[in-house]
Amino acid sequence: MKKYIFILLASATLGLTSCSPFNVRSDYASTANFNTYKTYKLRIDDLKLNDIDKDRVLNELSRQLQSKGLQSGENPDLIVNVKANHKKITDITNTSPYGGWGWGGPFGWGIGMNRTWTSNYNEGAIIVDMVDAKSNKLVWQGIGSGISVDRPKAKQKQIPEIMAEIMKNYPPQAGK
């Protein structure tokens, strides 16, 4: 019996730790032949990040592309355009102590007080567009959001992680 409980707990722990904190999605042109793309060139016209974060994004993206068999080149098959943005998020949390019965429980005195907390923070997103260099058409796009923009230590870890999550979907698998 103890063995089964251990397996159940281990499975639950693994399930909780394997969830990504990021929201990642991708789309692609079903007519594109991704096997023909061998070279790429980065374009960062819309990458409005500080130099530290820009280096993090570009280094990890280049590493991911090269792990997929693509090489950087001056006459590329793909133009890879990277963009970043962020939005202000406001979280509002309401609580009612003791379930609304008041301070003394159902038979106590007084009225419970509702408490409301708000927190504001910036959440970042990265967009990777891959454009066929010959046709100048978008053939693949990956988007990842959920970066803690206001926390430098978190960004240092999260940017490489989110780039890896985004690039997991390239090249696209048929039927997915």
C-alpha cells in the first residue's frame, strides 16, 4: 500500500513541476515546406528591449535555431523577426474572514470585514516570426507570454526558458 501512495505522490509532484508558467502558442502556414529551410538571418527592428535582455533573447534564439539544424547566413532561407512587448496587469483579491459569519463564527458578535488587495505588475511577451525569404510570407509564428518584467532575477532565468518553450513548436509537426 505504501508503494502505491509513494507512486501517486511522485506522479502528482511531477505533474505539478512540469507545468510551464508561460502561455505559449504557435501557428504556421500549412503550405510551407519546413524541410527546405536551412539558413536564417535575425531581424530585430521591433525588438524594443534593453541591451541585457536583447542579448538574452537573441543568444537563446540562435542556440535554439542551431539545435534545429539551421545556420546563420547572409543569403538566408528564413528571416527571423523577433518582437517584445509588455502589458500592465492588475490582480484584485477579495477575502472574507470566517466565510462571512463575522468574527465570532455563526454565533459570535460583529460582522466580518471583507479585505481587498490589488497588485500591479508588468508581464512581458516575446513574438518570433519566421518569414520565407523568397516569397516574403510569414510561414511560422511563436508567441510566449508570462515573463516577470519587473523582476530582473526572474527575467534572467525566464527569458531563456520562454525562448526554449516557444521554439519547441518549431518545426511544426503535421496534425498538431
